[in-house]
Amino acid sequence: VGNASDAAKIRRLEEQRRVSALEVEKQKEKLAAESDKSHIVAFASSKSEAIDAAASAASVGLQTKAQFAEKRAAVKQTLEAEAKARETADETLKAKEKDKKRKKQKKDAKAKLSFADDEEEFGGEDCDDASASAKRTKFATVGKNPTVDTNFLPDRDRENAELAEREGLKMAYVERTNRVKAELLEITFSYWDGGGHRRKCEVLKGDTIGAFLGKARDALSGEFRELRHATGDGLMYIKEDLIMPHNVSFHDLIVNKARGKSGPLFHFDVHDDVRVMGGGAAVEKDESHAGKVIHRTWYDKNKHIFPASRWEVWEPGKSYGGYTIHGSEVNG
């Protein structure tokens, strides 16, 4: 059920369809008439054979070679002109159909529930272009709200900046660490064969316990015959009643501030040890004691006798209890 406006709209649509159908029929009739004017029937499949057939049909009677060539050129020109005309007409027809389809799609997209404004809907291409331009202008003014926090959203530039900053900090840390590892460290130790023989050795902070034992063996082999044929793996380093693994570096002990049973593992200078012999308590006069370098064979023979009976392998992260400095302050 519709009103007079709906009926008028339907009539206009029917009139437009009728006019479009008439234009299509006129175009078809025009093409057919132009095709009939040539009176040329090409029975060959190729262009050259079609031209020869048309030239032979146009040539009647005895003719010279020059006359036949002239007629053949004229037939060729005529065929090419007709083919070009048909191609142009087809392209024009396709363009019109495409334009009509585009206009229809645009109107369908802009369809409304009300048919009140007929002029706006059937105003033509100028009206559609103006409406599209107004819509583009309207949405061009919409942008990001500067008061909204968007830090939680993905941002390639921000991520690249953070990645570059992390890489820079990592390189600076590695450079600073390598510089610290290259510093010299003086180790005071005691070669223990049942009695103490105090010595000193310089290593790098980045060196491992195994590298230090190799240097200690070189320094002691001239004085102690049992070490002349020993290797670094055949020696042990005891620090604060703990057997230190060969793969641990001095830098790791210093950075992590590792602690043993009776003192810190990151101090390598000499202090007096006043611990009670044979007792479980560890009372220190100062923070650190000289580490012991022993031969593994000596340890295997005397590990059940004090002080070797107190020694155990150091485990990173394990707490070895508290110890006292000057008899008052407890560290652990």
C-alpha cells in the first residue's frame, strides 16, 4: 500500500527502464546496419584469409595485379574500420552499463526508510558527488581524542624505541662487566699440606677458580716437589670451610656477595682466624680468612680429620647459617 508519492516514484522508475531499453535496441540496430553495409562474408578463420576472400568477392572479371592489390588494400581498410567501430561501440555500451550499475549500488547504499525526499534520491550524479564530498569532509574532521590514554595499544614506533633502549642498556652492561672482569685481583692463599704456607697470586676478576689453581701450582711447584707433576684439576681451593668448584669465577662471587660458613667468599685479603679449634662456632676477628690450596690426594687421605672434616662442596644459593665478627655482629 502506498501513497501518490510512491506511485509517482514507480512511474519514474518504469520510464527510466523503458528509455534505457530503447537506447540498447538502437545501439544493436545501428551495429547490425553498419555490418550489413559491407556485404562481406568472411569464411576464413584468420584475418589475412578473410581479407583475401573479401577482395576476391569484390573483384569480378579479368584484372591486373595492381588492380587486385588496390582493391585488397581498400577491403582491408574497410574491415579494420568496421572492427574498430564495433570495438568502440562495445566499450561505450559497457561503460554505460558499468556507470548505471555504480549509480544503482550507490543509491541502494544510501536507501532510506522514507520516500519523502524524491529530489535528493533522483537528483542525478551531481547530487551524489556533492553528498559523497560532504561525507568525506564530515569524517575527515574526526580524529584521536588527545585526553584518552592509549599506552596499552600496540605502537610500532614505541616498541622499536623500547627495543633500541634495551639493546643500548644491554651493551652498556656487558661493556661495564667486561671492564670489571679485566681488573686485577690479588689472592692471598695458604698451601695446606698439614701446615700452612702463605703465598700471594694475582689473577683477573673474570678468571675462574680452576685458572687460579693453575697459576698457584706454577708458583708452588718450584718449592713443593709433589706439585711438579700435578695439574690444576688435581688441586682444590677451600674458602671459608667450603670446597669451591673450578668453574666458578671470582667475579660471580663478588657480584653475588656469596657467603660461606665462617665469612664472605668475596673477600680475598688476609685476616687472623681465631675460630675455636674443633668447635662448631665460627668466631672471627675480621671478615675474611685466607683460602687454602690443597692437593686432592692429601684431602682424600685426611678428609675424616679436622679441619678437612668440616669442609663441604659449595652450592650457590644455599644458606650456611650465621657467623660472628668480633664476637658480636652476626652475618648470614
